[in-house]
Amino acid sequence: IDLLFTPVRSPQSNGMSEAFVKTLKRDYASTVILPDAGTFLALLPGWIDDYCEVHPHSGLKFRSPREFLRLSA
């Protein structure tokens, strides 16, 4: 694992964080019934895994982040 740091409150890190939260809300949280925070927290790891492994990203030529990294190596 390589640790990479983006400066706190930088436009780059803020934009990436906001885009992730927007996608999480739009493509995952809005598609299921979430009666409480526990349900959300139980589903979150699976959503993050799907986002990284399966979900296509336009900036990565419609590949998932992990697929993009595998093909780049």
C-alpha cells in the first residue's frame, strides 16, 4: 500500500470527496430503504467495494478504479 496525501481543503481533495458522496447518494443510498443509521453502516462496505470494483467511471474510460489500476500495471 502506498500512502498518498492530498492537502486538506484543497480544491482537488474537496472535489473528489464531493463527487464520491454525490455518487454514493445517487447510485446507492437512494435505491434502498434505510430505516436507520445501522442499516446504512451495514451496507456501506459493500457499496464502497462495488464503487471501486464494478462501477464505471467516465474519467477512467468507463472502467472501475480497480480495473483501471490492473490494466495500467
